[in-house]
Amino acid sequence: MIDVIASEWLKLRTLRSNLYLLACSVAAVLACAGIAFMIGRGFDGQTMDERMAFPPNGDGIGNGIAVAYFVFAVLGALAITSEYGTKAIQTSLVAVPRRQVLLLAKVPGLAAVALVAGQALAFLMHAASMAVLGDRAGQLLRDGVTLGTSLSEPGMLASVVVAGLSMAAVALIGLGVGAAVRSTPGALVVLTLIIVVLPVAAKTLPMPLRAQAGSFMIENLPLQIAEVGGGILPPAAAAGLLVAYVVAALTAGATMIMLPGRRIKVLAVGAAAVVLVSAMPAAAAGSPGSGPSTLAWADCPDLVKEMRCASITVPLNWAEPSGRKIDLTVGLLPATGAQRRMGTVFAIPGGPGGSGLTALSKNAGSFAELRGRFDVVSVEPRNTIDKGVLPYDCLVSGPWITWPDTRAEYAELGRRNRAAAERCRAADPEFFDHLDSASVARDMEAIRVALGEERLSFIANSYGGMPAIAYSRLFPGRVRAMVFDGSVNPYADRAWSRLSHEESFTRFAAWCAANTTCALHGRDVGEVWRALVARADRVPVPVKGEPPHAAYSGFDIKEAAAPSIIEPGPEPEFPRWTELAEAIELAADGDASGFADYVRRSTKSPKVPSFTGMNMTHCLDGVGFRDYAEYRQKRREGERVLPNLAGIELWHPLACVGWPAPVTNPPAPLPADELPPFLGVGSWTDFHGVADLVRRVPGSAAVQYQWHGHGLYNSGNSCIISHVNRYLITLRLPAPITVCPKTAP
């Protein structure tokens, strides 16, 4: 056998056309460089948001791999068709009567040449693509990958190496095809069909069929073997399929080269080998970490078309799991099948009191890229205010919060709060008393079990951070990844957490100084504001057309103005800042109608009410004060730290004074050593609180969006989406100091 292999190596080495053919493989490098150049030109002409949605170039090899494959396949085919063309095959068969030995003896030499040349070519193709893209290659895209991918990225070195190996595999496929067809022109036709026609045809299919079919194309197998994309197959299955292609081709060649009477046996053995090498890795790979779901999915009325809904039954009181049960609705945006499914992302809604189904349906576009890898689920949590268990009109109303100066005023506020809570609680006291975030977290764990997932990844929006924290504390081993998007931070000092509001007030004052459209232009906005607040605290400013008790104190003015201070609206008009300045000017003249008008538009109340539907979760989560002494201490801290907005940090805690139900979910430390690193994202307003929250888990990171906003992932912020998707897909965190610049208007 060794002598036969040596003779075949001599044939391969002395065939001059092989050297010319390998030289032609340089065309693959030129193809990679040329397409990378066109990608770069197209990328440069896009806006920032358009760049974020640009298709990635990946390792760059895919742009020229068809050329490389064709060269190596022809190299393999010529190793035997050249003998048929020159009739030298007859001499070879006389020298080596065992025909399958003759064919297999060609494999070592061909594989050795193809391995060396294939590796060199793969690295050259990657290097050419990266060199042409230059600095653009590092641009992070919405789907969590960069425009070009360097060898330092996870799996990329393996991807390039496997691409080189696949070229050797294609050479052996060419050998098998050549042996089966026995004609160089015929082999070229068959190889063109396999390497060019079938992949192009697969790309014309609709999704998800296009992704499914494309996953089985040879050109996409290296990426799947290296686990960096390319299709839906797990690495073992992709590797098995690549080997199966080689075995199938060599089986076809061995079958046709044999004498007619012996072909059935060869074909049977080869077919069995193909089944084994393709089926066994796929069976071993399976889908670890997940099992069958027990949820019965159906259409969701009034929600986005692709969403599916199911019902799950959970205990009302998790301390008594055999007691009363309640039903929750779970929503699912299924994975699109564009890539191999990695698991489930749970989108935790904010509020508290918001419906995750409504939010997920409304913001489905933000999850488009993530759904290439994950199912996305959410829930209409137990504290959703329109579930029908508690009266909706009662939950969306509440008392006006006052600024107590004495113990008696503090006690009177507690009496009003309790009365408002009892009005809503009377409909179902047991339900009302079990709406804390820890109960929501336990509901989420029941959903995880019903989904059949070993672990979940999370995106917690706004107050959704509270059930996310509770889940991390209760079930740390079930957290694969956790994103806090503008989430509340129960560990932060209340006054410190509002420093970003003071910074926003400074920006508002600077805008007024620079813009004649501001009603306070030409005046010291800070002085006007502080004078108004101080005067209103002494003598409340009446609201024209409203009874005297609707008059605005300084505390009322600050709470009414806070949302507009931190969110001015679209530039360059900044309509909310414009309206705020006009309201301040009007109030300074003795009429608080400007504040009352825009508060009334969103709350149907002339002053901001303390919504019972939010308080029923806030107060159980320990948002309130222990007693009057703690309130006075926190008030002094706020007045020292927040010169313009002191008091807004106490609004929600004051709403819990006198609450009729005890705290059931007080803040508690996270089990940091049992949790994976977290990712926090936030705007100017949210960033510092989120960053402080995630720092409590070692290795975590945070990204700041350098502009206004809240709930950045749901709002479609492409830069934030790119960092979040990258983390959720690869578990790689951004650098410690990472920012997203303001999106162009």
C-alpha cells in the first residue's frame, strides 16, 4: 500500500496543471479583498444607524470561499480524471488491480497538499479582508458582531483553521466525484452544481427555510463547527456532516470504479459509514440545557402577528404553594431560525404594573436581531394593573403627596395613603398583599420550568430591575446573563440617585441661556426656579379654575417638572423644555396652570397623583421609610445634595407611609459569587444608578448612552442594542469605559 501511495504522490507532484491550478486560488484572496472594498465603500456612505444595521463581513472568507472550493475540488477531480482522459487509468489498474486501493492511495497525497495550501489560503483570505476594511472592521453592529472579525474574537481562529480544513475536504469530494463521473468536463459540471448552484438556490428560499437549507451547504459548515454562526447546526453535527460529504463522495467514486458485480457491497458499506459519521455527532450534540415546554401556545389577540401566548397557573402566595392559584399570560416571540437557537431571553417589563406582552409586542422590532439566536418571552405579571382582579380606576388614581414638616403632618399623610390603598385592597385583600417583586420573580422561575430551559437570560427594563434582582437573589444558578436597562437600584442612596436629575436641570438652564425660544431666556434660570419653589412652599401657587387645595407647593412643582427636566423631547425644538419654561414663567406670575395642564394630559389630575397601582408593589418591596426619623434624615440629605430638586427622591417613599400591608421583599445583598457578570445600560439619567447596581457583581460592565432617554433597548437605540446582543449571544462584556454617542436627529 505504501508503494501505491508513493506512486500516486509522484503523479500528483509531477502533474504541471496542479501547480497552475493552485496558483489560481489567489483569485479567492482577490475576491475577498474586492468584496471587502465594496463593503467598506458602502459602509462609509451610511448614517450611523444605517451602519449599525449593515450586514457583517464576518471572517471575510465567505466572500471568496466558493472560488477556493472550486479550485480545490478541480484539483481533486483531476487527480483521477486526468488518468481517464489520457487512458493511463488502464496502466494504473494493471499495476494496482484492487481498484478501491488505487482510489484510496490518492487520498494521502491530495489531502496533504490541500491541507497545507488550504490553511495558507484561508489565512490570506481573512487577512486581505481585514486589511481592506481597516478600522471599520471593529464597528459593532446591531446583531452583536463587528463588521469584520479579527482572529482575537472568540471562535474566529478556529473558524479560519476549519475553513482551511474544509478546502482539503472539498479536494477529497472532488476526487470522489471525478472517480464517479470519470470525465473532467462531467466532474466540472457536478462540482459547479454542488459548490455554486445549490448554495445560490438555497439563498433564494424564504425564511426560515433559507437558513435551514443554507446550514447544510459546505460553505457554511466551518462557521458552524467553530460556533460563530453560519446556520442552525451544532458544532458536532456540522463536523459530522462535513465528514459525511467526503465519505459520500469517495463512496460514490469507489462504487463506480469497481467492477459491476462488486458495486453493491461497496455502496452498502459506504452508505452505512455516511449514516454513522453524520448521525452520531448530531445525536450526541442534541440540545443541552433545554427540554420540552409544557406551555400550550396559541395566537395572541390584539398583539403583533408572530407573537404566541400561553397561560400558566402559579400560587398566589408562594409560601403556601398548595393554596389559592392565579393564572398568568406568557407571551413568546419565537426564534426566527436564522441561526442555531441558544435559549430564551426573558424581557422583564417595567412599571411596576406594566404588561410585558404589550411592551414586547410594541417593541418587537428591537428584538429582531436577537431572535436569530433566541426565543424572547415576557409575561403579564401578577401586578399588571388591568388584570381585572382589582378595580382599574382605583389603581390609576391615588392621593396627592405632601411634604410633611411635622410628625402630625407625616401621620396625616399616612392616613390618606392608607385610605386610598384600602379602597383598592377591599376588592381582594389576599391578592393585593402578594404583588411584591419577589413573588413576580418566583412566577418567572415557574415560567422557566414550564419552558423547559435550564437557565434564562434577562433584559430588565426600568422597574423590571426589581424582580430581576429578586430572581438573581433567589435563583442565582438559573441566570445565564442579566441586562439592566435603566433599572432602579434599591441599594443606592436616594439623594445620590437623583444627581443625574440635577445635571439635567443644568442642561435645561444652559439651553434657556442659549435659545430665545425659551420663555426664561436672558434670565438666571436657577435663581428664578429656586425663588419660585421657596415662595410656593410658603404660599402654594393656585391653579386657575381649580379649587384652593389644588394649589402647587414647591414640592408639587418639582415633582411635576421632573419628567420634563430629564426628557426634553426631540431636538432641536425640545418641546417639553419649551413648555416647562413657559410653566415656570406663568407660575412665577402666580398661576400654576402651566404645570397643571401637562400633568392633567397624562394623569387626568391637576397635580401628580401617587398611583395606588404602583404603590402596591413599591411598598411591599421596601421603598418606604421605617419611621418619621428616617424620613427627616433622608430629607436633610436630599436638601444638602440636591439644590434644585430636593424632595423628588422621596416621592415614592412618602407614598408608602401608612401602607396597610407589611414589607415582604426588602432589599437584600446579591449572592455575587454565584452570579455571572451583569451588563448595565443607561442614559445620562439612568447610567450612574445602573452602573452602581451591576458593580455589585464582579466582572460586570456598564454602557452609557450620552443623551436623554429611558428604556433604551426597547426604544430601538441601535448602539445599545448592539452591546446588549453581543453580551447575550457571546457573554462578552464591553470595555469598562464604554459609551454610545447621541443618535443623530
